[in-house]
Amino acid sequence: MINFKEEKTFYGTAPLGEKGQVVVPAEARRVMGLKKGEKLLVFGMGHEMLVFAKASNIEKMLSHIAIRLKSIQKIQKSIKISKK
């Protein structure tokens, strides 16, 4: 199971380069275990905020949700059958 920590940490600033590139601060890379070439997903939060997430963690999270969804669907089917 994935453990999504509630920690909120400020790692510093990341200037936007000419080509729109952002350098993730070294401490953030270390803590998150980011390696060169690793895929990050970029989400917009409103009009003025971006969130980066490791693609590998999103895949794990979606897999976990899919498993839970199957369980919920089974329960839902059993409830519909018993109501008839």
C-alpha cells in the first residue's frame, strides 16, 4: 500500500529557463529519490500553481484505486441483488 505523507516541505526556488525548463532543487530530488531522466507528471492547480509527481507513484496509486474499485463494484452488485 502506498503511504502518502502529509508532510509539506519548502525546498527553495526553481527559476524557469528560456526553454521553459525547471530545475528541481537537489534536496527535493534526494528526498523524493528522483533520478536523471525520470518521468514526472505536471498538474495545474488553478491558474497559478503547478504540482510535479513521480509517474511511478501515480501508476501505483491508480493500481491501488483500481483494486479498491473492483471491491466496491462487488459490494454494489450484492446490494442490488439483495434489494430485488
